[in-house]
Amino acid sequence: MGYLNDNRERLFPEVKDFSDPQNQWRHADVNKLTYNEWFWYHPSAYNLLSIGMWVIGALMLLVGTIYSLYKGWRVICVIQCLLGMFCIVQLKKRITEYQYYKDTTFYDVFVRDYNDKHE
């Protein structure tokens, strides 16, 4: 399978049932969680990274576009501008779809077992 699934008992000793949604951490006060509890079990960590990576990418490419325009590197400026527009479109998509993944955590995505009853 994968590293996390193969080593999850060692990496997550506090979890006894990997099909449990771990709501004790999902709905907890962020200030009372350790870093690992926050990162793996709280939706704010997943949302921060899934939206934040597009914001950071768009900002970096905007700065690169402005610098390339200043230096007169037109081809690089056009490429960075296109990539920046792609980041903005993806950011808009993530924001409009927020209602569908707002309670998702990294634990849900990478470690949790789901019992499918559709056999």
C-alpha cells in the first residue's frame, strides 16, 4: 500500500480504530492541540494547505511576472503570467468547492479506513 498505511500503528499510537473519524480532535480547540494532532486530525490544516498552496503559487508567479516585465524578458513573462492565471483559476475552484471538503482532514485522506457497504 503506502508508507502511512504500512506504519500507521507506529505513527499514530493514539488511534485504536482507523475507521473512526477522530472527531475528538476534528472539533477541538486548535490552541489545545499539539502540532501533530492539528496537522493530521483538524480540518484547518487541510484547508490551509489545499487553498494556501494556490495563493502562494499565484503570488510567487505574480512577483516573477513583474520582475520579468521589468527586465524585458517577454517570453518568461508570458509563461509566468499563464501559470499565474492557472493558479488563480485553481484557487477560485477550490474556494467555490469549499463546502464539499471543509471537514476533510489529512487523516481522512491518507490513513482512515472506510467501510464500503456497496459490495
